[in-house]
Amino acid sequence: MSEVLVDMRSITKRFPGITANYKVNFQVYRGEIHALLGENGAGKSTLMSILSGFYRPDSGEIRIRGKKVNLRSPREALEHGIGMVHQHFRLVEPFSVAENIVLGTTGRLQFYLNRKEFADRIARFAQSYGITIDPWAKVWQLSVGEKQRIEILKLLYRGADVLILDEPTAVLTPQNVRELFQTLRQMADSGRSIILITHKLQEVMEVADRITVLRKGSNVGTVFKKDVDERELTRMMVERDVLFSTANRSHDIGPTVLRLEGISVIGDRGIPALKYLSLEVHAGEILGIAGIAGNGQRELAEAITGLRPVAGGRIIVGGQDLTNQPASRFIEAGVGSVPEDRLGTGLVPNMNLYDNVILKDYRKPPIRRGSFLNHRVVGEKASRLVSEFNIQVSDLSYPIRMLSGGNLQRLLLAREISLQPKLLVASYPVRGLDIGATEAVYRLLIELSNAGTAILLMSEDLEELLTLSDRIAVLFRGELMGVVSTREAEIEKLGLMMVGSLAMEGRRA
Amino acid sequence: MINSWLANRFGLRVEKQIHVSPWISLFIPFISIVLALLVGAVFLSLTGNDPWKVYGVMFKGAFGSVFGLSECVVNAIPLLMTGLAVALAFRMLLWNIGAEGQFYMGAFAASWVALSFPHAPAYLVMPGMFLAGFAGGALWGLLPAIPRALLGVNETLTTLMLNYVAILWVDSLVYGHWRDPQGYNFPLTAQFSDAATLPSLGNTRIHAGVFLALAAAVVVHIILKHTVWGYEIRIIGESQKAAKYAGINVVKNILLVMMLSGGLSGLAGYCEVAGITHRLQESISPGYGYTAIIVAWLGKLNPWAIMVVSFLFGGFLVGGYTMQSAGLPAATVSILQGSILFFVLAGEILTRYRICLVERRNDQ
Ligand SMILES: Nc1ncnc2c1ncn2[C@@H]1O[C@H](COP(=O)(O)OP(=O)(O)OP(=O)(O)O)[C@@H](O)[C@H]1O
Ligand SMILES: [Mg+2]
């Protein structure tokens, strides 16, 4: 067997009220792609944060290339060649791509002396991994997928040869995923090791060499990919079979809830992101928005929730013209939203669960009593949502950034659903969720739709759109390529529309 | 030679501490003060003083007598009010370093009321001065808030610049046509009427402003913790994106918070003229508005902690004054105070960051 690069032995890590890792053994060989699986909260991120120097284990030891090491910071881990791309990115938003890549390396001085040459070097470096980037673009202008590529480049540039990717594909389009996997394979073949955390089993089967499954903080087994199938992996993770039931959708379509009349929207970079888009969504209907990320979905979601002005056209919600009204008016009109950026926009990471559950309705009685917050009502609401939506928290007064990805999403959905919205704009709602949680979110969306809410569902996953939506609208470069009813939809046709090679006649919703 | 070899081979590096245990964060400020006193002791003995005697004088001066303690409170009043003002703005990531100027404008506006209505009864002139003091500071806070809210103009510079404007404006008045004709040409205005001065406690200089300052701490605490507005302020301070998503009007809140912040500093200025000097005069503040930044920071923007810290800093100022009257040159006193500040702040940074010596790698 090939050389063991990373050897974690009997790692235990406790957080207040929870044991995130318990006596975990974990080994990575040189040149392998090792998938790390487990439900939300199983302790995957924690284990990898220990390996990359963000946390220190309570007990256990880490050996790298056979040598015992004491990793006290991410920098020390990086000096041993270990780098991690986190689930939530850690880029400096106002800085350019090149600046972010060089930030914290010793090349900084040189960089400022010779910006142009440096930028070229970064671009060439990226190119050698098959990644195209604009070194001068500011990070805040980038899409999530682009940000991720920058994170990976940053590590490669610092010479990492054990690359930990925490749910990298959650934010990527199918094409990007394929490209990423090619890059990863190429890196593994050249002797680097990749640790890949993901919830998507078909990806694991596609790309991994070995698989480790964590359950409730313990290692339940490390297996070779060739010895297992998806069903077995599922059972290792959750101890049961998960069935996706798409049944029980009442397809009672009611009156129009949202009407977009030829809206145009300018994107962050100053170029039109949406062009003359017209759509209608009805009560009880789920309208899927298909398209490759960066084709106007984010701008669409922001426009419909009042976060981005429209340059032309009208937005009508429940008969009310809300064009260019402040976001608070949209909230009052019953528009709920699950934004793409959960932690930071949809939720406030450093505030506790109480503060987070009232983000949308703190202005309304009984949560508001005169000028004051009614802490008793807030407390009741928080406990009710936690138990009703089965959110796992050890203490409601801890900052919510401690919650696992699945629990964060559940919290966000719980809050939005509890407001009984007329319209819900859901952007990539199951991104980063394990199969159990994904199933739960699907069920919540279907229940909400059955209760008469109009849902606008953005997703890159055509399967998902086909299972959930009544109709699917395809966006390409900010234009509507067409709207098809799911019953008549063909995957190939949708795929072609997504890349702009096919447009429907008489494109109007 | 050796030096440059060392510098080439090794570098210093600052890293953010990931875990700060609560013990350490209590212990470090204590150690820092001890260290500062030690360094100060070395310095004092080098200049031919007996450090223990000097420290004794300083400590006794501030905390060793009822008078000393009362003077600590006198100094703590403006520190507490400006500290709260600054903390409120910092909570929303508004870097208001203009408390000094807002203090002066509050003092000016309150003085204007007192001097314009020398015969008015207390029940009219007192609330009038209070409101004017608040409004003066609030307007001075609002001025830099407008370009910040509407155009994103950085408030750090504008608030700082407005300090100089405010101080010079008051100077121009007390040297100019507000100067007391019976004042032997000193840069002072006429004394306020009795109705326009705050009563003081017994024969100390502690004035009724102390209640105002304590009330301000309670009010700031209640606003932040219990009100809808405070909730909005906390959200904006944590994440502007989340604030917009929640439908919070960020522009309005920037204006309001800067007005309240300025208003609190303005009230501190009002208390100073109505409670201590009983007139407007040159340099009514020994830099309260700047010390307030340190007070707010060391108090971690928490009103109760700011209360404690401002009392300690009050003692610090009083200790300095006693040392001066015991014959130590003012400069020595300043150096001592400076080194204590330096150590406390350095300790504060060390609890959050770690500095290590690292060998340079030849990888670039
Ligand atoms: N800093 C922290 N403080 C307290 N608890 C934490 C902290 N970080 C993680 N936890 C808890 O530890 C457990 C494991 O979390 P972890 O983030 O490792 O899960 P995960 O397997 O990565 O889940 P997901 O798939 O949702 O990302 C969770 O219950 C989480 O709430
Ligand atoms: Mg995770």
C-alpha cells in the first residue's frame, strides 16, 4: 500500500454540550481522493478543522508523513502542507483575486512592487490547473463558484499537498463539478492527496478512491469505493434507508401571486444581469428556475425580495405594485426568502438563535411591544421552532455559527415558513444538506406549497427541479429561454436551453 | 551583521488566537497593569525618584481619601458619558472618534442658553441647557453621518476633523465676544447664574451630572438589549447584508445612532460647564473624548464594564494630578500614564493575537 501522508489517531473533540469527534482514527494515503461522509453534524468539518489547525483536539495525536505534529494554527498546518477550503469561505471581499491569493504569503512585498507581473503569474498559475480567472476582479463581485476556485488556488499557491475541500460541489454547477473533479484527479495523480467532504453519493462513487463514514462523531468505517454501493453507504451514515417520496402534492393552482412585467436589473459589475424578464407564479405552484449559476438567478432573487432595484419593468406581488419599494415592504407583503448566502445574509452568525428567529418579524406584535422586544414571546417562538423543525442545538443562547450546515438551513427555513409567506423565494435550499435533511426540506417545501404558498425555486440540479416543480423556467445570460411544464419537460431540451442553444418560441410565461 | 542575519532568517508573525479562555482574558489586563507599573518603577528610579513613594502618592491621591475618591467620580462622569457615546457608535461599526468635538459643541450650546437667559428660573434654564447640550452634540454627530450614510464617506476622518473645528470655535468665542468683560482678559465667559449650575454633593465637586451619566449607562443598556431599535443596531453591526435582508433601514439608523452618540457626548459637555466650570472656557476637556475611545474599547462596548473602566480611568487622571502637586514634573506623569495605557492595550491585543518567531522559508 502506498505511503500514509496523514494519520489521525483517536481524536476526540468536545464542544460545550456536545462531543463532535470521539476517538476517531483517520488515515490518508498519498495520491488518493478520500471522501468523508456523514450526516449534518456528524463531525466532519470539526475533524478536518483539527487537521488543518483551526481547532485543537482534546485528545489524540496527528502524524504527518510519520512524524508527530502539534498543529496550533492554520499556518502551521499549511507549513506541513495541509490546507482547507471551508464550507463558508474566508476571502477578503473588498480585495482583488490576486490580492487574496497572495495575502499572508511572503510574496506580498514583491507583489506591490510589481503588480502587473504578479497578476500575470497568478493567472498563469491558475491556467496550469485549468482554471481561468481575472486576477483584478474584486472578490465581492464573484459568484460563489468563482470564489471557491480562488480558495483552492490560494492553497495550491502556498504549496499545500493535502487539500481538504469541505463540500466544494455544493456551490458548483454540474459542469463545474466535472471540471473540479478533473482537476482533483490530476492533482491526486501528481501525488497530492485530496480529502473531499460531500453529501452527494453519486459524486463519491464517481471520484473517490476510499471513503470514511462518520456517524455522531465516531468513525463507523473506512472502505474502498469498489467494495460498496450507494445504498450501503447510506445505511452506514444513517442506519436506515432514505426514500424520497414525491407523492402527496396537491396541484391546486390558485391566483397569481407574483407577476414580473419585463424587469431589467443591473448586476454588481454594472452590466445588465436580467433583461426584460416576465414571469408569473401562482398560489400553490412551485416554479423552478433552471440555469447555470451566474446567469441572473441571484439578481432575480434579490429583485423579488426588494434587495436590488430594477432598472425597468414592474414587480407585482399579490396585486400590489412593489417596484423599487424597500425590502421591508416586500416582507410585509408576505415575501419570504431563503437566500443563497445563508450565513451572513439569511442568518447572523455571531448572534444567538433567539435573535435569529425574529429577524423578519421583530417589527410586529407580539414580538414587539411598543418600542421593546418581548423576550418571553421571542423565547417561546425560538423553542417552538427548534422542536417543531427538529433543529439540533445545545444551547439557544450560543452564537448560531456553531450549528452544523444542515441545522442552519433548517433554522432558516423554519423561520421563513413560520411567517406563512404568500411567496417564498428559495435559492439552492438543499445545498450542503445530507440526504435526511434534504428529504426534510423537500417535505417542508411541498407542505408549504400545498398550503397555498407560491414558491420560486432556484436550483442547478435538474433532477431536483423535475421532482419538485410544476413548471420550469430556464435562465440564460439574464434572459428567459422559455418556460416548460414539468410533465412535458425533457432533460436534454432543458440542458440545451441552459447553455443558450435552444430558445422556446414566444417566450412568455 | 548579526542583526541583519537574524532579520533575514527570522520574521515576526502575528496570528489571531482562535481560542481565548475566559481566565486569560481576565488575567491579562491584571498582568499588564503590574508590568506597566514595573516599567514605570524602573523609569522613576532612573530619574531619581523612589517609585514606591510615587506610586503610594498616586494611589492614595486617587483612592486613599474621600476627596480623592470624589475626584475620581468627577473625572469619571464625562468619561462614562463619552465612553458610552463612542461604544454605541462602535456597536454599529461607525468609527466615531469625534466625541471630543461633540463634547465641545454640547458645552457651547448649553452655555449659550445659560448666558442668553441669565435671569431665567432654574426650571426653564436647566431643561433648556440640557436640550441644547444634547442637540449641539447631536448635530455635530449628524454632520459627518450624512455623507457617510448617503455616499459612504468614511466617518473616521470627518469626525476627527470636526473635533478641531469645534475646539477652535469655542476658543474663538471665549477669546472673542463671549469673553467676560470683568474677567481680566482671561479666556472665559461670564459665570452662569445659580439657576444654570448643577447642584453638587456636600462639599465635593461631584455634581448632579453623575446621575445623568449613570442613567445614560442604563439607557444604553436597555436600548441595546431590550428595544427593537437596539436589535436593529446590533444586526447592522454584525452584518449589513443581513440587515438589508431583514428590511432594516440602514441609512436612517446611521443618522440616528450618530445623533444619539453625539448627543451623549454633548450632554457630557453640558455637565462639565454646568457642574464644574460654571462657565465656558478654553480647554474644558483634557481629551475626554479621546480617552473615551480607550474606555469603550477596554470595556468591550459593554455599558457596565465601561462604567467600571471609566471610574478607574478617573482615578488614573486624579493620581496624575496629585503626583504633579507632589512635585513630579507633568511630563513624567504623562510618561507613566502613557506606559500604563500602552501595556494595557498591548495585553489586550496579546490576548487576541499570538506573536511568534518564525524561520523564513526560501519558497518565494
Ligand atoms: N465551535 C463550535 N462550538 C460548539 N459546537 C460546535 C462548534 N463547531 C461545531 N459544533 C457542533 O459539533 C457538531 C459537529 O459539527 P460539524 O460542523 O463538524 O458537523 P458536519 O459533519 O460538518 O456537519 P455538516 O454536514 O452540516 O456541515 C455539531 O453538533 C455542531 O453543532
Ligand atoms: Mg460541515
